[in-house]
Amino acid sequence: MNTGKSSPQYSPTQHSDKQTTNSGFDDKLAMQQRLIFALQKAESVLHTNKHFYTKISEALGIIGEAAGVDRAYIFENLRDPQTGDRVVSQRFAWPKNVYETQIDNPDLQYASYEALGMQRWYQLLSEDGTINGPISELPQSERDFLQQQGIASLIVVPVFKDDRFWGFAGFDDCHRTRKWQPFEEAALRIGAGCFVDCIEAQRQANTLQLEKTRLSTTLHMVTDGVVATDDAGRITLMNRAAEKTTGYSAQEAVGQILHAIFKLSELKNDRAKNIAIVEIIRQKRVPRTTSVYHLHRKDGHKIPVCYTLSLLHGADNTVIGSMLVFRETAQHQKPA
């Protein structure tokens, strides 16, 4: 029946446009999923016990592959050790093609932003901005250096640590001209922050280990016996002089309660004299002692010793343990 109304006409062009739109949406959704999965996987790698440089490189590669780039790298802002000038240095890099790595490029170590023609970068990145897109859109002074490295497009995101402009992470595409979408930039910023957190945590661990090594070396040179405990009174450190005097090895002593290793008794009646280390730490009051006591060695022998006890404090002045220093002395001699 003819109603006088024309039927809607099918348009192949409209169908094609709809397919293109859906395809673009699907591509974006797939990229989002790849980046989210890559961030989770990279973070897991950073928390493994693998060698530090190995896991950083592996995690960079995971994110670089997901982002579809040819290189990923991390730069840190520093001060030149000789001049004190502000410089930037490449710390880690992942190349899709191992022969294209720039980690050993001397031009990228302790270089000034000005010398690289990137003074605009420092200003922009330090204000939480981003460098994003084809290098053909960058100023000529910046293009010269980047073209030497075969870069077609790049995205550079800033990294801040404790409100300080720590440095930046960059991702190079050497084959396509492209501009990264906001969700891609957000994901790369998150990833860059994870890397810097890992780097700084490793540095703190290295510093702590170095201090422990120095302390251990110093204590092993001391002729007095030295025993350190944590805030629960468990032995955490014992020097060689303490091992020799007590007869216990550090391996046997560490983890034991202090009075289980450092066993004292009165000289006259041999009554046990336990140091109430936990109570002392809790009250933050160290009793002064000028007495000489018998120390009961592991082999059962008793030797006269005198000792001093001091509390160990953390950065916030919290008591974190104690240190006992003792020496063998004449039976009726009072410590100086």
C-alpha cells in the first residue's frame, strides 16, 4: 500500500563510516586494556627479587611493547659534581632492537638541557607538562638532536618525587608519526612513577646496607664486646670481641633474647642478674652501673665483666633498640 511516505534509503557510505567509528573505538579499548595489563605486570616484576637492573629493564620493556614504541628510557635531574650546574642523565633504557640502545651514548650523561637544545623541556616538564607528538611539530633546535636518533614521534612525561621534579620518562616511536591519547599519557605517567619509586627504594636499601657494612667493619675492629638489640630485646648484631668473650657465634646469637646469651650473675652469691632490656627500652631510662658481674660463657666458665648500656634512636627519636658494650675486667675492679 502506498502511504505517500518514502522508505529510508540504505547508504553504503554510512555503513562504512559506522564500521570505521566502531573500529577506532575498539582499537582504543584494546590499547587501554594492553596498557592496564602491562602496568600490572611491570609492577609485579619490580617487586620480584631479580637483579635490580634486570627487573627495571624488563619492566620498561613490558610497558614499551604495550605502548607500541621502539625505545623507552628514564632520565634523572642531577647537579654536575664539579660545577654544580643543573644537568640530566639517562639512567635506564629499553630498546626494542638491542642494537639501537642509547644507554652508552655519552651525550646523554650529565648533559645540560641547554646543550641538548632542550631548555624548553625543563620549563615545560617541571610545570607538569608533557612533550607529545611527531618531532616535525617541535622547534628546529629540538628536532636536530632527536632526528639523529631516528625518532619519528615521542612522548615525554615528567616524574616528581616528594614534590621535586625528579626527571622524566620518554617513549620513542621510530616508524610512525603519532600523538598519544590522554589515557595513554596517564598510563605512562603511572608507570614512570612506579619506576622512580623502585629506584629510590633501591637507593635507600643500598644506603642502609652500606651503613650496616661500615658499622659492622668498625665494630669488628673494636676490642670491647658489642651487642646490639632491637626494641624487643632480640640480638641483631654481635662483634667478634663479643663472640670471643661469650663463646657464642653471631650466627647463634642473632635473634635470641639478650639475657639468653649475655648471662650475668652476682660475684658474691652467683645470683642471676638479668638486664630487663625490654622494660628499659619501654621506659627509655638506662640504669647506671659500676658493678662487676660474672658472665657465664657458653662453655660454662665464668669471667668478670663490666658493661654499659645505651639506647638507639631512630630518625623520629623513637627508641629502636639498644647497644651493650662490655669488657673483661679484674674481679674487684670498678669500670672507669
